[in-house]
Amino acid sequence: MTEKNKNYWQSYFDKKAKEEDNIYKRVGFVSEKNTELVRNTVRSYVGKPVGKKIMDAGCGDGMVLSHLAQDNEIDGYDFSKNMLKLAAEQGLNPIYSDLTNPDLPFENYDIAISVEAVTLLPDPIQTLIKIAQSVKPNGVAVFSVLNKFSIIRGIASLIYKYALKKTLPQKVSYFELKACMAKEGFSLESATFVYWLPGIYLNSSASRFTTLKLLFANNIIFKFRKNENQ
Ligand SMILES: C[S@@+](CC[C@H](N)C(=O)[O-])C[C@H]1O[C@@H](n2cnc3c(N)ncnc32)[C@H](O)[C@@H]1O
């Protein structure tokens, strides 16, 4: 993230946290139903832990895991101070951190999540790996990212780039993330493809992987587990 980009996104999220009442628009999401599909999948992958140490990287207002805050210790990392204030109200421990170059504790957490936060960074996969390295052996890392192979996102990126002279957030390759995480000692336990077009919202497990699923999914949610013997 260039300094200009970083300042832009920091003020964008600071302003949203302060002025936007809609809980979806507040964290920059366009579609309410899509956001709920993503969040519910992330929540089901995290389960109902008790007494665990959890990290939410790019936590925004903390709503994704707020239901677990009473029974667990959740550190919320973000670079928007106003978002962190909202996250603290949800029971998260607010930690100011720039995920472009995060200084995260090694093997400190039982569970780490990051939902649609690294898409604004220059190298999303490198950041996801750093987040994953903070998970203990046998711990879990759950990531929600924009699908690099989505046809719809591809067309939108072209329109933005050539007609509007703007860039859309970064997308992540299913294959590249899986391969990079394997090198770090993580196995892919589950993945879900999320589809949405106006009026159509669907979730589909990647257990029966098909190219068609990959081409039409807007978001992908991954659940990785760190191997015990790492
Ligand atoms: C799209 S919102 C998602 C928030 C939350 N994960 C959720 O799903 O509701 C992205 C969040 O990432 C944070 N963020 C973006 N770039 C960041 C960076 N470089 N360092 C730390 N936080 C960042 C923003 O402040 C914002 O709160």
C-alpha cells in the first residue's frame, strides 16, 4: 500500500466508522445479503470456542466475532482508530496495527480470522501468511477474500481500470493461497464459494471442486489448520 493509498483508506474507514449507521455500509460492504453469507460461513468455521485466544485482523467494528467476545479473548487489529473504538464496544481488545507490515506475535493464537481486509493491501497473500504465522500448532486460520477467477469481478475490474481509471481491491487466487499456506504447514480443511448477483445469493462447499464454481464465485472463505508437527 503506498502512503497515499494508506492515508486514503484510513480516512475512508475512520469516516465510515463515525458517520455511517448502516452496519454493512459502515465496513464498506455493498450487499447486505452477501455480507451475511460471508460472515455466517466465517462464524461456522470458527465454531463456538470458549476460553480461546483469537485474532481478528482488519476487524473493523468487530461485528464478525462479537458474539464470542464474552467467552474468549479477542484481539482486534485495525489501522482505523474509529473502527477500533467500535470494536472495543463489542468486547474486542483494540490493537492499532497497519497490516501492510504487521508486527504480529508468533504462534500466539488458537484462532485467527481476516475478513475482506487484506484486499486493500499490495500483497494480500503475504499478509495472510503473516497472520497465519501467529496461530499455534493445531490452531485455525479463517480467511475471506475476493476470488481472483471470478468472471464478474474480472469484468468489473476492466471497466474500473479503462473506463473509470480507478482500481478495484485486490483479488486472491484459490490455488496460490492454498499452495502458499501448505508451505507454511497449513492444511486446507474446508472452503466455501460465495455467489451473489442482484437477487441471487448462494453458498457452495468446495469439497466438490469444479471450474464452474471457481469462475462464478465472488468470494472464497478458507478454513486452514496448522499441522501439529510444525
Ligand atoms: C471491508 S472492512 C472489513 C471489516 C471486518 N473484517 C468485517 O468483515 O466486518 C476492512 C477493514 O480492514 C481495515 N484495514 C484495511 N487496510 C488495513 C491495513 N493496512 N491495516 C490495518 N487495517 C486495515 C479497515 O480499516 C477496515 O476496518
